[in-house]
Amino acid sequence: MQAIGVYEFGGPEALRVLDLPEPHAGPGEVRVRVHAAAVNPADTLLRSGVNAWAFAGVPGPYVPGLDVAGVVDEIGPDTETELSLGQSVMAMVTPLGGYAEHVVLPAGWVVRASADADHVEAATLPMNGLTALLALDLLALTPGAVLGVVGAAGTLGGYLVQLAVHAGLTVVADASPADEALVRRLGATEVVVRAPDVAERIRARYPDGVDAVADTALVGPRLLAAVRDGGGYARFRSGDEPGGHEFGEDDRVAVRAVFVPDYAGRTDKLHRIRELAESGVLTPRVAATLPAAEAALAHRRLEAGGLRGRLVLTF
């Protein structure tokens, strides 16, 4: 089968079209014929070798990809599942491996895709949707609370705005002037100008501080100044990852680490993402599609920044 991956870590040019053995579903598993795979920042981290320690002793090639959508084309023996052959589905793949024509996953990791979404749209939902949902679950805010979302125009930030508004939260978000209309359409109650002093801008609107912030833009500890005493902060990168920050001891604000593999296999959560997409609460964010063979170009475009949606590879 065709896949996209690297034998040696490096820049986007390290990505290669690979011819790998076709996998088959075993007991408790299903195989998905992948038609679309979203390109996420985690994919570039794998390709560059930042997380190479996680693959110590594991021979290559290494195949990126956390989000896939396609159809079930094989169900393993003795597998109990509501899925059927030929059904359109979506899934989060961990630890990566989604840039491939076929992926084999535990049946509980796969759900039917939203009835209104095509494969490309569906591929943008699993990982980013689960990450946003996990962040809100960890922050545990009640209706009426105020959430700051920094990086609101991005895919993850946008999903957070939509889910938060649906949960009855007041959302104050940041945006550049060019993105303000987009962020307001997503549901933000208030918008502050995106700038290095975003914490002070939020605090100016809420002098006592907001109840929590979700830092999808990786601003780091200085964003804590926007949060009231006893509030929460959702972080999306660990301190040893590019763009991540170390946090010292601070009992004033609870820092919650959002680690989306914690929701791997949570069929209930993935079903929830699908339901929210079907009801229009979540709107898939597609920046552009590219053939899988152009994955290197997709990685260059992602790393250049400025995208307002996910690039999606098609197989």
C-alpha cells in the first residue's frame, strides 16, 4: 500500500512516498481505507525528529498522521462493532500512522462520520475536536463562566470557541483585524486584538480576570495574568516540545495539560464530536486539499503559518 513517511528525520523534503505491506484487521479491529488525512503540527514534530526519543529502538519508516477519514473495508474476526463494511468513518490514530492508504485500529477508536461531511471535512474533526473537548472537560467550567481563547482563528482555537459557546460559556477571543469577522462568526462574545500584550487586553475587559484561558497560540506563562485567582489555564504543549513553556510553582492558577492521547479509544467522546458536527455546532475547517504525494508541500505550508483551517492529504 502507499504511505507517506520518513526513514530519516529532517525537513519536509525528508517525506517520501513509501510502498508498505498492506495491514489486515485482527480480532477486535477494523481496517479503514483512508481517503483523507489531516496535516497537524504533531505531524511536523514527528517528521523533524523532535520526538525521536519516543521511537528509540523502533525501526523506520515513521509515518505521520493523527486524523483519518475513509471507509471500513475489513472487520477482524470476533469483532463486536456497530460499524459495517463500506461505511464512511473517521478516527484518531495514535501514535500517528495516518498518512497511509490503510490503517488498522481497535474498533472502539472508529466512529461513523458525520452524515453531512465528506471525507476531507471529516478528517479535520477527530484529533482537533477531541483536543478541544478534553480541554473543556479538564477546565470544568460551568455555564456563564468566562473563557479566554488565544489563537481563536486557528483550527483548534476555532473548535474551542464553538464548543465553549455551545456549553454556555462566555468567550473572549483574540484575533487580528483580518480574522475578527471569522472569530465572531464562530461565536466569540468579545474579541481583543491579537498582540503580545493579549493578557493585559483581556484583563482590561475583565478586571477581575477570566475564569480560564485556553492557550492554543502557545503564549505561555505570561497569559496567566489574564486569569482570576483560582482559575484555570489549558496548555497544549509540554515544556520540552517546540513552542512549549515551563511553568514554575504557582498556586494561583491551575495549569491543566491537555494530552489528547488520553481520549484515544474514548468512543463516547468521538461520537460526541460527530454529533456536534451533524448538529452544526462544529464546522469542519479545511484550508486546502493536496494529493498525498505532495505531503512535503503541505508541511511547508503548515510551518509557514497563517492557515485558517487544516490542510488535508487525499489518498
